[in-house]
Amino acid sequence: MGWLDKNPPQGSLYYQRRWVKLDVDYLRYFDNDKEVYSKRIIPTAAITGVTNVGEQKFEVVTTNRTFLFRAESDFERNEWVSVLQNFTRGRQEGSREITSHSSMTPGSPLTPEQQGYLELRGLRSKLYTVVSGDKVFLYKNMEDYRLGIGITSIDMNVGNVKDTDRRSFDLTTPYRIFSFLADSEQHKDQWVEAMREAIGEALSNSEVANQIWAEPSNGCCADCGAAKPEWAAINLCVVVCKRCAGEHRGLGPSISKVRSLKMDRRVWTEELIQVFLLLGNERLNRFWAANVPPSEALSPTSCSEDRRRFVSSKYRQGKYRKYHPLYGNQEELNNALCINVQCSDVLETLCLVFCGADVNCSTGQADCPSPLSLALAHNQKLQAQFLSHNLNTELPRSEVTGAMEPQHYSPQHPVTHNGFLFKTASMARPITERKAREEFSRRWCMLNDGNFSYYESDKNSTPNGTLKSTEIVCMAVNTPERHGYYDHTFELYSDSERIYLFGTDDPDSHREWVKSITKTFIPSNAEGLLRLAFERIGRLRYKDGLNLQSPRVGWFALVGSSLHAYLEDSVEEEEIHLRKLQELSIQQENEVLVLVERGRTLYIEGEKKLDFQGWCVSVQRAAGSAGDSLSQQQLTETDIPVIVDRCIDYITQCGLTSEGIYRKSGVNSRVATLCEAFRRDARSVRLKEGEHQVDDVSNTLKRFFRESGEGLFTIQAASAWLSTPEESRKICQYQLLLSQLPRVNKATLRALVNHLYCVQRFAELNQMNLHNLAIVFGPTLFQSDGKDYTAGLVVEELIEHYTDVFEVDEMQLKRQLDEITAIIKASGSAGDFICTVYLEEKKETTEQHVKIPGSMTAAELTCEILDRRKIQVREKDYWSCWEVSQKEEMERPLHHLERVLPIIHSLGTDSHLLVKKHLAMEAIRIYLASKVDVSKHGMVKFREEKSILGLGLNTGSFHDRYFILSTVSLRMYKEVRSNRPEREWQVKNLRVYLGIKKKLRPPTWYLCCDTQTEMREWFSTFLTIQVRGHILSHWLL
């Protein structure tokens, strides 16, 4: 390599200085020695001559162009010429030998995976682009490609491909971003897939491949004979090329489990490698390809259709295999298998299995019940390795008839289906909006050999697009009318981060398509999921308490409020009751869905981000309350609604000494808010002393029972409960009726009566004896008007005879009452908290010492301060309480309903509370009154504190970013045209302050907005979202 002057193509008198490199394949020149991507590449195989042409100059000659270079001296020129001549001479001879047997031009790249024109942003013309192996080549046009004279090559081991728009995508490297634009969305998808495969090729490891190729016959594809095959069917034990591997995938994993020799490193255990070395493609083909007619044999140049037909015939049908002498005699095949797995002849085992022997047959030995356990017992590790990969393999269908009368296992026929469906364009984001009729296009759809293809019409032979079953990671079955015009729709999620939406008006057709498609990608070991009426089904990765190091693959189906799963190493289907989870959360930073059950925590990860988002939304919705009846609520492990459990627990801890508990009314607005919070997500509601009032919680519990669908005693059985029998038969009658209640109702009634029994035991403190409780809860539980005491009498008797009706353990009840007594003693008056609050400014003359009870709100504190100073509030005086941080030079107004005590406890030594007028409130009120929807977007200057490690210093500068604020989240985009956010925050988790440190030198005085008005608009939008519109209700005064 070195510096040379190069004459431009136009033959100018001026030379351009270029940095030139020579390697085995190419002569390249660059603008300078720092550039990674060349201006031109000349294949050494395309160079036909190198000659001196005067002082310091030399020519590099190719078939269609001559390149003129000039060195610093004749000596340097002679060195370049000598090296080039010696280097290219051998390449030219090899090239002539190749082209004598091929039509390929010497300079053209070998085996392109994808080629065609792409527009490169920044250039006016399109470039001919080629993906080959682990590189992407750029050429000016197709003619240059045929001659091999290119612009540059991009090594994909440092590349990353990302969708950016409907037809565009970026190829990102550490040195440059190449932004491409394809002719259509379908072509874009093809280019993205090809480049991602090139990245996989570049990052692959050849160690396993070299070991497998050590067996000479494994150096050629078992199906077409292509050299250096890089894929294998690990259950069939054959090594195949990339093109044949694609057809093997089409058979489905129940027939052929395809793995890469270079990328799937974890699959290749030492035992599996030894199996492939022991068998080899040549020996295996004596079984698999014993009877291939010459007319049906493949070659490396065979087309995809021929490959598909051959691979299906060979492995799905077993058409060419050599039949075992025991073929057709199931019992003898099974006996032979059990005998053979005890020795080292793996090939004989393979022949037996693929001629019908049952891998899971009974051996008749209690200590070794299966052939696999028998092989392990005899230390036949290679036999065990082969058997373990074929425990659920579909055996080839029989093609033999007549005398042999085969009686062996015959698997179900391959899934095929076709018909018209309506399809929208594929999307790279979740489908949230309803689709209009014109967004759907009628397409002829075919499902065959694991490929789901859609065509312009049933007359077309070339599909508009195809999804292989191995590419489908999830299917979502939508509720009627969810996506607009067509009632019955389903979504397919692919591993290339695309969603395909299909619809139909015919429910039977919809049902058949869903059934057929899921059969192609759900493995046989999880086929139990197919019998369920699922709304979402697919594969996910998971970790649990037994294995937190690496995720494993599981198959999941969401049915109502239950998540059904077939987990790795699990024999039976598991059912997770989502409404009974102790905790459900999403770890946004690493995209993990956390399900906490009693005794187990399950961490679920998606195959892809888009797929994972869909699962999260669906699981969260399924885990929430779905209606008014008890059984539709979020439940505890003991089948009690969470709202009932939380309210009872809170009142037991904080309210048993409250006089008139359950008889006194709470504040209606607070009760309504609490009921709505429980209805929205009961699991996330935490009742805390100081934040929630006892009477509000008790009235929330009563309202829940009064408004619950069908009631606690159910509509059907309520009259039987109210029909009071004779005194001697009451307990037996109540026990009978109790046993007939639904499971959740029974558990809830037991928990409630237990609680009321405990309440009346402390009647000397709370004044709520048996009769008083019955008066309150009789009409509530039976949802009656309370005109007579019949309902109250039933409740009174259930409480009075609690131990007999519910068959309670007396010792257990005594322990419970002792615990409650201890709680009451421990919760004696602890005194109120004294806090210093300032009026308008912080100085000694304005400070006020205020006793802060746990229930005090910001509005109540503000009134207290104003009353003490006898300040008259005039019209449009908006006094409020502020949290002020002197260190950060910022402040925030507290919402009038915020509890003050928790804020005081969270304040640092440099923070304080201040009561002053909110001067901007009138402008905020006017702005919010004019808004139709509560949202905002626009450019804002953004700064993030970044700590300098070890120095204790903070740094960071302001950058322009585009923000979108919705009722749920705040999203930050790099620019207006960006379609994916850089960051996203949940609005409910943000605390918004006004002001900024002066030393940070903000672009303007007003935080990160350009004007004070704009800052107020952002702040008021944040505030009204966080308080759900209550900002205008009665912010003081």
C-alpha cells in the first residue's frame, strides 16, 4: 500500500492523489489513508495487464478500462509494477480456467445472495448493489458488476441493518451510515433479510463446520452435492447447503430440525459432532437415497421448486429410503430398537426409527422404561444423542402397499389450505388504530409445506410475499370489529419485526385459517395448545428460579385470564392464572415481563421487540379485572378478590378502633377514586396509613359488594339464603348453601364473615356490635333496599355462628384475635409531625410551625397558613403550596389533593415548603380550557445529567430534541422525521419542577423552552395529565 497519483477517467491533465491498497482479491484506492471505504475496487482477477508508460507512470489494464497511476519516482513505480504483475499472473490463469467451464465473468463476485439497484441517499443515481457471503458490494451499474469493477465493499461483521421507513433502511457501520431506498416495501424486506443473513455469516464461527467437514462425505450437501455445506438437520443427521436447508425448514421442525454449523454453536455438543462424523452423508444416503431415479436427482444448480419437491419426497415421504427387513411389523421394530440402542451401531438405530420403530416405546424394564434410558444405562452416549433429537419427530409416510401390509405409525398429513383473505400492508409497529375498508386488499392465500404465501389473485403464480412457518413467532386472534371493516382478523408476527394483518367476514373461514397456520409453527410437543380458544399464541423465552443464567424457549397461549405454557423439560401443560398473580410488572430497561406467583417467579422475554410489546399489552389486559362479578376480579391465591383482601387487611391494621367503622360514610369523591383505582388494577393499589382514610376504605369495600354483578350470594341462590329455616336446621342449611356457592364467592364470604366476626369482638372500642354490623351489611351483601331485617338477620346469624357454619379451627381463630389485640396496643397515638412552612419567601419573619397529620392535603395546609396570617383571598388569587429546592434552584406547586406528610419526609435539608400565589395559574386555566385533547408536541432543548466517574462532577449539554407528550408517556425523538423514540418515560412516574441552576447556562432563562409561554404550556399539560384533569376543579381558591 502507499500513495499514488491517479489520472481521472476523463483524462484530465491534473492528477488526483490517492491512497492505494493491494490484497489477494482487489486493488483499491481511497481519498486518503484514513478512509475505510474505497472510491474504486478492481478485482485482481480482472486485471489483464500492468505496463510502464513513461516517467513514473504505469497502467493497470482491465477488459473495459485502463487505470493510469503515477508514483513519486521511477524506482517506486517499478516496485508497484513488479508486485502487480507477479500478483495478478496466477489469478489470471485461474480465472481463465474458471471461465472455460462457466459463463461467469472473471471479475464478478461469486454466488450473490441478493442483487439489484438501490438508491443511496446523497447520490442522484441508483447503485447496483450485491450481497455476497459476508460482504455488500456497491457498483455504478450492472455492467460494472459483470466486469467486477466496483466502488467499494462493506464488511458486514461490523454492520447493523435497521428499518427506517416503508421503503428505506439503514446499513450502519462504525465508520459510516449507508441509507438505502428500495423500489417497494417487499423489495426492502428482501434486502434487509439478505443483509442480516450476511451479518450472521460474518459473525459465524467455523470451528464446528471444520470438525464436521473432517468426514470427507460431509464436505458435500447430502441432497444436491454443493460444496462446503454450512447447515445440518440434526435429527436426520445430514449436512446440507444453504438452499437445501431452506427447503428443510419448510418441512417444519417436527420433520427436520435445521441448525447452522457456524452460528448455532450451543447446539453442537461433542456427542452430536461425533454422531455426524460417525455416520457421514455418504453412509446416510445409502439409507435415505437408496432408490433415487436419475431424473429426480438434484445438482448444485437445481431450482428452488425442484429442491422443494425432492426434499419433501426424500424426508417427508421417505420415497427413496432403503426399507428395513422388519418394516411393517411394529412389535419387531420396537424390539429391535431396544436391543440395538445397547450397542454402538447408530446407523442401524436410524434405519429402524425412520422405518417405523417407536422411539418412545416401552422396553418392559421398570428401571429403563424407554429406549433413551436404555441407551444411557449402557453408556451409549451417541445413541442417546440421536434418540433425544427424535423423541417427537414425524416419521416418513409409508409408500409401500400390498404384501408387506405395513402397520407402523403414520403421522398426520401436512397442513394445506387456500382461499381469499383481505390483507393490509405489513407494519413495523403495533396496530392500534381501526383500519378502513380501502386499506385492505383482497389476496389469494395458500398454505403449503410450511409456507404461507399470498398472491394478487388466484390466477397468479408468483406470490406477492411468503412467510415461512419458521419465521412466525406469534399469532394474535383479534376480537370482532377490533381492526375496523372486517369482523374477523388475525395478526402474524415475523422474526423480521413485521406484523401482517389478515381479515375476513366469514367466521368459519377465519377459524380454519387460524387452526391451519398455527399447526405449521407450533411443535408437536406443544400441540395441546391448539385445542384452546386462544387470543395469542407463539414462542417466548423464559427464565425461572431454577435457571436464571440463560433463557429457554417455551410455547405460550393466552386464553381469557389464563396463560397456558409448555416449558422446556416440562412433561405437561402448565396454566398460569394471571388474575391470581402476586405481582405483574415489566422491566423496561431489559424488556422482561415478570410474573410472580406463589412460590415461583417467571421472567418472560420476547423473541422480538414488536412481538414482546403485543404479549405485554395482552397479558396486562388479561390480568386485570374484566367485569363486575367476583370471579372476574384480580384474585389472591385463595380466590379472594384483591380489593376485598386489601380493604380487610387495611381496616384490620388501622381501623378496628375507629368508632362507627362501616356505619360512617367516607368522602364520596375519594371513595369513587379508590374504587376506580381498584377496578383499573387492584394489584397495584397499596393502601397506606396517612394516605387513605379508614372510612373511605370501608365504604369502598361496601360499594364493591353492593355493585358486584350477581352479588356475593348470587342471584339464583339469594332467595334460598333469605328463606330462614327452623332454628334447629339453620346451621346445616347455611352449610349446604355455602357448599353450593361458586368457588370465589365461597372464599370471599368466608373471608368477609371472618373479618366482621373480628370487628364485633372489639365492639367496646368501635361501637359496632353484631346487630350494628348486620344492619349495615345485610342490604349491602344482598343488594336490597333494607326495608326489612331479613337480609340483616342472615348476616347476623352467619357472624354469630361463624365457627360452626364455616367449621373454623378454634385455636387458629384465637391466634388471629391475639394478633389483632397486639396491633391495637402497638398503634397507640404516636403524635403529629411538626413542620416549618414559609409564607411567600424563606426568612425568619415568615416561618410558621404547623402540626401535620397524615391526612392533611396541600390545600388544607395552604388554608391553615392563610388563616393564621388572616390573609383575605381575592378573586383570581391562586394560592398554593410549593416544594422548593434551594440547591437545584427549582420548585414545583403541589396539587391541592397531594398529602403533605409523605412529601415532608422525602425533603432534603436544602428543601422546604412555601405557600405563595401561583401567578401563572390564570394563564394555565385559559390555555387548558382551549385545548380539545390533552397532549403536546414540539422541539425542546434537552439536557441529561451525566456523572464523571470518580470525580463526583456532573456534566451534560443541551440538545434539540422533538418531544411528544401523551396521556400515557413522554417520548423523545432525535428529530421530527424520526419514527422511533430515543427515550420514553411513563408520565405518572415523572415529577416536574420549574427552574434551573444558573451555572448550567441554559439556552434561555426558561428551563429548556424558548419562551415563558411555551414552558407554561408544557408544564400545564404535564400537570393535567398527572392529575387526570382535576387541575381546574378547585386549585385554591
